[in-house]
Amino acid sequence: MSESKNEDFVGYEYKDITVKRNMEAVHADGYINFGWTLEGTSTPIQSVGSVTMKFKRDRRLHNKAELSRLQRQFDSCVAEIQRLEFSKSLRASAAAYVIGVIGTAFMAGSVFSYLAGMLPLSVILAIPGFAGWGLPYLCYSFIRARKTEEVVPLIDSRYDEIYEICEKANRLLKNN
């Protein structure tokens, strides 16, 4: 009788991860293939735009070392996707900010020259000042579009790699 109780016993291991909200579905779908079951999600107070996911899985899984290795590859690919997504707007934002600050400097020069009574210099400095306030949006859009064209194939290849990793892990789970 005590043997049947031992066979019914299931020991679990638990894992909590905090991820960006836009990657929540990728983690929920992917971690299932590594033997994890999603127990629930919660929104952490200190991390806006993130979600904490709580997982559990059976401790007696066969091939646990291989599943853990595949899971690390999965996590690495997801981190690479997030880095690539961030890189789409990083350079564009930096260029837009720099142009905006330069435009603001010209506008400040225009105001100070107006206050000094130099109206022609004020008008000359105001023209690049207004351009420096209007161009950042166009510059941001152009640079982000070019970077997006460059990065999308890399992101797609990372998603393909994730699917292959999950497929391998799923096959290992089914062999248990």
C-alpha cells in the first residue's frame, strides 16, 4: 500500500520569470515544451510593462539536463529578439534627440540675439531652429524604417531557431 502512495507522489520544481509583456505569449508557449506548466501571472509593482510568470514542472523528468540546455538556448534567442527589437529605435531616437537639441540651441541663440536688438541675426538663427524642431520626427521615421528592414530577417531567423529548439524539447518530453 505504501508503494502505491509513492507512485502517486509528484514532486515539483518551480520557476518565476519576469518578462516584457510583449514576450509573455512566447514564453508561455515555449516553456510548455520544456515540461513547465504555467501556474499564473502577476504584474510586478516595480517593473512597468513587465509580467511575472510562475511555472512548475515534475522533478522526475528524464533528459532534464538536455531540456535545461535547450531552455537556456531558448532564453538566449528570446533575449536576442528583444535586443534586436530595441535596436530598431535606438539609433533613430539618438539622431532625433541630437537634431532637436541642436535646433533648440539655434532657437536660444535666436531669442538672445533678438533681445540684444539684432533682428537680422535672430531671423537667421530661427530658421535652422525651427528646422531642428521639425526634422527629428522625419529623421526618426526614416532611420527606424531602414533599421527595421535590416533587422526583421534576423528576428525571423531567431524565431525559427526558437521553434526548432521547442520542437527538439517537445520530442524529448514525449520520450519520457
